[in-house]
Amino acid sequence: MYSIIETAKENNLKPYNYLQYLFEQLPNINTDDEAAIENLMPWSDALPAYCRMPQPSQ
């Protein structure tokens, strides 16, 4: 669990939101589908915006 949280932080995700998203999605996907699993990884661009930390304006 610690590893998942720290990896989420390193990828600019909100750990609580990311874990909530994982717990909602994992029961509903085919775990044999590598693309589906890849979309859940903390570095995936497919994650919803509410899982991401706001980026500072430039």
C-alpha cells in the first residue's frame, strides 16, 4: 500500500482519489487485459482529472 501511495505522489496524483478510483475500477476490469491494467497505472494519461494534482500556472 505504501508503494502505491508513494508512486502516486511521484506521478503528481492525489493518493486518496487515485486509490478510490482503483477500488472502483479493479472489480470491473478483465485483469488479463494488459491495456486495461496499463490504464490504471499512476503514469497513465487515461486517469481522470480528479486524480491529478493541480499544476501551477505558468
